[in-house]
Amino acid sequence: MSSGETFTAFLRLGIEHILLGFDHLLFLAGLLLVVRGWRQLVIVITTFTVAHSLTLGLAAFNIISVPGRVAEPLIAASILFVGIENIVQRGEPRARWAVTLFFGLIHGFGFASVLRGLGLGTNGRGIALPLFSFNLGVEIGQLAVAAVLVPLLWRLAESPNYRGRWQPMLSGVVAVVGGYWLVQRLVQSGVF
């Protein structure tokens, strides 16, 4: 496979992974439910990008390895946490960037398990180009989702009922689905 074909294949895979990765999308939606301004939006998205890019790279180069049976329940726990935090904090949480950073690191291990499943770095195949193009694809997908979701959420936030009714209700959905996935993944991993 040529470099151009590798770039295109992993770019497409990254886009597909985020658009079909409902757990990553729900986490992102949970983060964005309480973001009210451009500055905070850029901080949250950039922090998530930096964090999962870091652990994705570390895992791809076999510097750190977290098995999927550990990473996947933690990803679900991150969704549950963000949903509950949105409800409890009532408004934009002060340290949302720190939560995003911590859980973004965990989400990177989930992305890495996809790349390891494809045999990234085995049989003398290069790591840098597929890693870069996959991560770029993830970011393109994430930004596309945010470009659609943020205007809708900000429009909804103009409603006088948003903070009192819609935000807690939507955050409750995030928490319930995250809790369901957490239990499901713990059962699948043999914890229960």
C-alpha cells in the first residue's frame, strides 16, 4: 500500500470510528451540553484532542498499554461522570478542562485498541503515518459533529427552560446511557 493509500485509508477509518463510536460521541455531547462560549468551546475540544492524541501515540508506540477490557469500562464511566457532573454543577463546571483532559487520556486508549486490532506497527509496517492520519480523521469527525451540535445546543440554551429543564434532562440521558454501558462492559470484561 502506498503512502497516499495508507493516509487515505487511516483518515477514513478515523472519521468512521468517531462517527460510529457512539460512546465517544456521547462523551463529547455531554461535554458540550454546558459550554456557553467560544473560549470554553475551544478549550474543551482542544483539551480532548491533546489528551487522546497523547495516549493514542503512547499506546501505538507501545510505551503504555491499557487493555480494552479496562479502557472500555473507563470510557463508559467517563460518560456517566460527565452526565452526573452536568446535573450537579448546574451550569458550566469550573474545571471542565481538567475532566476533559483526564477522560480524554482514557478515550485515547480506546482509539489505540482499534489501531492495534488492525495490526498497526506489526510486520515492519510504519506507525507514524497511520497514527497521524487516523488521529486527523478522528479530529475531522469530532469537529464535524461539534459544528452541528454546538449551534443546536446554543440555540436551545436561549430558551428560559434550558438550564432548569433541558440541560438536566439531556444530561440525565447521557448519565443513564453511560451507566448502562458501564455495567454492560464490566459484565463483558468478567468483573461481574
